[in-house]
Amino acid sequence: MKEFKVKVEVKLKPVVLDPQGKTVLTALHHLGYDNVEDARIGKLIELRIMDSDAGNVKELVDDMCKKLLSNPVIEDFVVKVEE
């Protein structure tokens, strides 16, 4: 068994409005960062998983994302597995 470090990045799909991102964009413009054209807010989830195979870990985390860690209707996710 090895320990795998997994990072899951969850973001709203491009077609979904992001009110937090718009708020951040407005605040950045008020601070003088006028060259910022868009801001999208997401979340990063870090997991440590014990398993013997990175492929198993990827499948397991994909399943976690579909069932709990993301809302597949409005969010996309990317899973990165490191040993």
C-alpha cells in the first residue's frame, strides 16, 4: 500500500453564472486592477488515500466527486493524483 495525495479542483461550468466571481471582479476593479477581465471562484479539495494503484485512486475519487464533492449538473472537476 502507498499513500497517494489527491487534489480535486471543482469549478462552476463556464455556462453557469458565478456571483462570487463577479463580486471579486468588481472589487478588483475598485482596487485599480482594471486589466482583470474575469474572475471565477472554485474550490480545492485535498485528500490522502492509501491504495496500491494510482488508477484505483483516480476511479475512487472520480466516484466521490460525482456523489458528494461536486454537483455534476453545474460543476466540473479535475482530479490530480500524486504519489
